[in-house]
Amino acid sequence: MKNTLFKIYYGPAFKAAHVDRRIISVPFSLRSFDGWTILFMTDLHLSRMFPEHALKSLINQANALNPYVVCLGGDFAETGDYQRLAVEFLSNLKSRVGAFAVLGNNDLEHFYHNSHGFVAELKKAGIVALVDTEAHIDLPDGARFRVAGLNSLTKHTTPANPFFADSGENDFRLLLAHYPKSIQIHMKECASAPHLALAGHTHGGQFRLLGVSPYNIGFERTKTCRDLPVSGWGEPLGFPMLVSPGVGTSRLPFRLNVAPEIHLITLKCAET
């Protein structure tokens, strides 16, 4: 039965996952990053309902986009065993300069890895997991691509130093979170505002009818905010922010009018 349901919904979807392409304009001071692409994927929820061949197909599609940077938004799998399998497959994910991830609520709930163990496993796969920490990629001209990653909303710890401290005008700043609300709550811990923020968790509502999803009628009120989108792009906090509908499912194994989606974001330098 589960395999039949997969073929009905996920099978057609993963012949080609929907790719949301977006151009983000950045100041001329960030010209070092002109043309850089960021691939964002989140909420894979690997399970029997989202099996190995679907993840392999997704990774092949992502690699074909040849991104400079890969960002992963958490909730990698539905069980500890599938979490371990997800890491194995994600080791095949390719980026030109680096890959980063944050942990989701599911990742912290599984019995196979504690959060520190999962961070170590992702590192072995070539992915830098950020738990209230920051990492950066240094360019020869002194510019830095800086990524700060927030912990899961219910597991937040205060970072040792403010994110993006001592930020120069040629530093690109990206804030990565699982919960959209984390970005709103913890903006005070950023010494400088990000140029871009990425989050997931909501699955775009997972079910949408006439534009209405469970989040629009009060689902997870303590973890969401009316000021932030359930899904899609906006600038509710003064900078471009994406809440991705993600890829997989949780609780109920299907989506309604919310296609699995990955994102390719291109940085375009403004003219002087």
C-alpha cells in the first residue's frame, strides 16, 4: 500500500522536482559573489514513504544545478535508521565551495543520533552543521561568504558571540534556520542584518485548498507567526527571506496542492 501511494504522488514528482529559481540583488560591494548560486533544500523526511531511489533522484537533480553553495534546512529523516541512510546519500551532494546545514525538530528527536553525534556525521559527509554557530568561506580578495545557523526553536542556546560580528561591506551574510520563527526571535543576536534568510519546517502547509493551509487556521501557533509567510518569498524583517515548502512529508504521507520544491538562488550584483 505504501509503495502504491508513493508511486501515485512522489513518483511523478521526482521525475523532476520543482525548482524555484530566484535572483537576489546585492550591493556592488558584494561584487565578489556576482553570479554565485545557492541551492536550498529542506525537510527531506526520508522514510519508507520517501525511499532511497527518490532521494538519489533528488540529489542527481541538485548536482546538475552545479551550485556554488548548498544549504540544508533540517528534518532529514523520520527515524534514526533513515537518518543514518540520509547522511550516506547526502555525502554525494556536490557544491563548488561548501555545504551547510541546520538541524530540525525531527533530527533532535531521533534515538540514533544526539545533536552532537549528528553534527559529526554530517561533517564526515562534507556538510558543516551549524547549531547556533557561524562558518565562513574566505575569498582571495578578502571577501567572506558567512553563514550563521540557528538551533531548533525549542532547543535554542545563546551563541558565544553575536552572529556576523566585525562584518565588512564585502561580507555576504546568510542566516539559516529550520523554523521561520527562529529568525524573527533571534535577530537580536546578529551584529549585522543578513542579506538573505532561509527556513523550512512548514512544508508549505503540506495541504492547501483554495489557498488555505493548516497554518492559516492556527496549526502550531507557538511555533509560527502571522507576520511571516507560511511558504514562499517575502521581506517581513527587512531583508529577503524564503520559507520553503520543502520536499517530504510528516505525520500524513501525502501533500495536497503543495509540490515538493528545491530552490536555486542566484546573487546578482547591482551596478554602481
